[in-house]
Amino acid sequence: MGEFAIDMRDIRFNLFDWLDIGQLTRFERWADYDAEMTSDVLGACFDQAANLLYPLNALGDRAGLKVVDGRVILPEGFQEAYDQYCAAGWIGLSHKPEDHGMGFPFSVTAAVQEIFTAANLSFLFTPGLTSGAVGLVTAFGTEEQKELYVENMMTGTWSGTMALTEPQAGTAVPDLKTMAYPLDPERGTYKIKGQKIFISSGSHDLTENIVHMVLARVHGAAPGSRGVSLFIVPSEKVNHDGSLGGSNDVGLIGIEHKMGIHASPTCQLAFGENDDCEGWLIGGEGNGLRCMFQMMNEARISVGIQGLGLGAVAYQKALAYAKERVQGVRIQDSRKADAERVAIIEHPDVRRNLMYMKAVNEASRAMVLYGAYAADRMEVVEDDAERRKWEHQLEIFTPIIKAWCSDEGFKTTELAVQVHGGYGYCSEYEVEQYMRDAKIASIYEGTNGIQALDLLGRKVARSGGVMLMTVLNELNTFLTGAADGTFDAEVETLGKARDALAQTAMGFGKRMMKGDIGYAALHATPFLQMFGDVVAGWMLLSQAVRAEQLYKERLEKIHVDEMDADFGQTLQDDSEARYLHGKVQTAQFFIHQVVPRVLARRASIESNDRSALDAVL
């Protein structure tokens, strides 16, 4: 196992040089959270990721999980790591201080999540889900519920889960069969009975209590989504004074044996097998899905971060390997008998793979952090029009972040295996684990096909195109400002892709008005992919504009001219100039090599080919 590596310079570029999150200090909520404090947080995060979590990653993958006396036992070292992680306050990083959190902007939390994900995804499930669950309690819970649960969960003494999925329902959550029977209406307590599957961190030995956020239907409630309610169901009963009152009849049926994330306990749970499971109604009867969508939307961005984090660390491993693995000669020297043997990074096809990985990683990072920044701005701005601008962008970005970043993250891990060649297929090297771990991201929290339907059907179509136009207007404003001669070719290519996206969206609207829903649904995923490519190109080109400015300033500072004979050596020696120059090249690569597939997808969507709908399979 090599050293842990993640591109901290690019993370800092995103936060400080591009988004300039220091301007958030203008708002009262974050007046004390300056760039220096954020930088310290990133440094502490990297240190703990590299020295505490990363060494456990391969160990946890090999050791897996054990079930002892009806409880899941995590691999050696996970308890100590969890205790240190919680002691550092990471669970409450973006939660408000009045809720026992640290109060940082979500954009900082998203950057921290990438670093920790890259170090050890399996570990991150328990504290990550706890943060989401405690967010539900602070948003929708009663004062009594907050008093009983929030502090214990925020400190990691208790953990949390999201219990939605059932064997017969899958993604169709409203088809659930778990029932809630009233016990004490004044306290909001109900008897819970049912089963849930695919519950991450549903059972483990890290905490004394696990607080499940369970969707169930109150006995006699309306069918469908309107009758679904949300309940706090701890694995150990909680007394009025906050002490534990013994088992709450939440039983472990078994754990899933998975392709990846072997150290993350994915559980099948039974609630109320002995008719003694008590739950607390939260958010009001019939509001379960509305409440849960708060956690799910945050989770979808977190899943996009998972694709980003694993893709980012896989790229770093592939890059390091390509620089040290000597094999073959330069293609231009292939006929020379005495040609020098070179590292595989000299081979054009390897460089193409590495450049693709670099580009989609940096695009994913920009997309994630821009989306998180939109959430921050939306929360504090006072002007309604500006709030809607950020809200519309976040609404559009959320399914794209989840789906595009997870798909491209998996593709990046696959290319990392490819760069390693046969060794990449062996467990001796880490990239095969990254590939196995990354695949789940396109499946859970709503498959990427579901995200595509959400983007097209709810975010683009149902809003009458308002959200789409907000995003396109922001892109148009940027392209107009970027057309100053430096990036004219890139602006032109991205402009054509923007036009193709807008025209495709209009075409879908016309089809759906005529009732041709099936054809629109058939092409929802290609539409999301082309939308993601356009947004990625926008993010990268925007960053290239900023990087070009900083690059010129850097050359002036070190008194170097690009026409100097030794300029190439200067780039090798000066890491900052090399980084900034690389940002420009990365944007150019993506826009000229990847963005043109937007036009191909438009042609596919407009082909009127219905063979997938009509074929007898």
C-alpha cells in the first residue's frame, strides 16, 4: 500500500481561488469562518484521513464483517478510528452551533467529505448517515426529541441510519408494508412492525445505540405516498431522562455480502418481531417522504462525492504508477534497436486515459463544490430573486451531481485499473478495490436512471423550464464574459453544446405535451449525461479563466517568460505554475475531446428510434 494522495491544491483552488468562499464571511452566520480557519480544517482533515482512516481501508476490505450474538462486528481498528473521528467533531461540521455542531458552510463540508471518502469509504457510512439523521431531528423534531437525541448523535455516542427500502418495494418507497400502530398519541409514540433491507450501518459495535429513521404507514392511513410517515426508532429504548431502557425489538436478520464496501455493514433489519418496537412520530403524520427528502437530497450529493473521492484517489494512484512503471519505448523511437525504455506515462494512449481521468475528476469536484456553495448562498441571502437563482441551480445540479459524478467516478476507477494493466486487476494494487467500492454509487439513493427522470420530469419539465433557464442564463453570462480571445475556440464549442442541450429540452417538452412520455423516459439518462457534460465543460472553462489569470501573475512573480528557452524546465520546477497551466490544459482537453459527445447524444435522442421500446426481449 502506497501513501495516501489527494489533490489538495485543486481543492483549495476550488474553494479559495475560484468560488472565493471567504466572501461568505459577509453574512452574519459565517462572519467568523475565514479562509485561514477553513484552511486549518482542510489540513486537519487530510492528516486524519491519511494517518487514521487510509491505513484501515485495505484492511477492512480484506477482513470484512462478522456477526456475533446478533450484532455486526467491524474490523480491528475501526472502533479507535471512530472514536478519534467523533472527538474531532467531524459529524457536526456543518450543523449549527446551537445544535452542538461546528457551523461551517456546506461547501467546506463537501470538500472534507471528498478527502475522507478517498481515504476510506466504508468507514464513512456510519458518521455520514448519523449526520443526515440528526439533521432530520433538528429540522422536524419536537423539543423533547431534540433534547433526547441530538447531542448524543452529534458527538457520535449514538449513530443514525436511514431505513427506507423493503424487499418487495425497492425504489418504489410508497409501496412499503411497514406499519405503525398508535400507542400514546400525546407523546407521539407508535408500535412499529415490518422489515427493511439495504440499511447501511444498520447494526455495528461502534455505538451503544443506533437511531433509525424509519418510513412506515400509520394503521388506517391513505395508500400511496400521502400515507407514509417518518419515525425515530432507536435500537435501544430511550427513557424520558435520556437513559437507555433496554432492547427496542430491532433485530438483525443478516448482512448483505457485497461486491465492494466490505467493511460497511449493509443490513436486513426486523422491527417489532416480538411486538415490542416503539417509534416516535417526527414531522407529522403523512409527511414522511417530505421529511426524508431533506436527508435524501443531502445523501444524493454525498453519493456524488463518493464517486468523486474514489475517482480522485484512483487517478492519483494511476498517475504515480504511470510515472514509475518502465515498459516499452517512445512510439517515435520504436524502430531504434537501442531505444531508451521509458515510463508508461510517455505512451500517448496512457496519457489520454490519465487526462480523461484528471478532467472528469476536476469537473466533478467543481460541480460538487459549486452545488454546495449554491446551498450556502441560498441559505443566507435576503433577496428573493437571488435566493431563487441559487435554489434553481441547486435543484438542477443535485441529480446531475449524484448521477454524472458517480458514473464518471466509476469510469475513472476503471481507467485506473487499465493504466495499471494486469497488475491493476490484482488485489496487490488498490485500484481494483476502488473500482468495486465505486460501483454502488450509481445504484443507491435512487438509481441514476431515477435521477435522470427527476431531472427531466420534475426539474426541467414541471417547472415550465424556469429552473433550466436559470442555469442556461448563468452559463450564457459566463460564455459572454469569457469570449475575450484567449478561449474563443472553447467558448464556441461549449456554446454549440449549450444550444444542443436547450433544443433537446424543448424537443422533450413538445413530445410530453403530446403524451409521448415513454420516449422521453427512454432518453432521460442520455439527456442527463449530456447536461452533465455541458455543466462540466462550463465549470472547467470557468476555472481555466481564473487559472489563466493566476498563471500570468505567477510567471511575472518568478520573472519567467513563456518564450524563454528553459520555460519547460521552469514548469517542471515550479509546482504552482505547473498546476495552473495544467488547469487550462485540462479544460481544453475536456471541451475538445469530451464535450462533442453532447451533439452525438442529441442526434440519438432526435432519431425517433423506438427499438428499445418495441423490441421483443
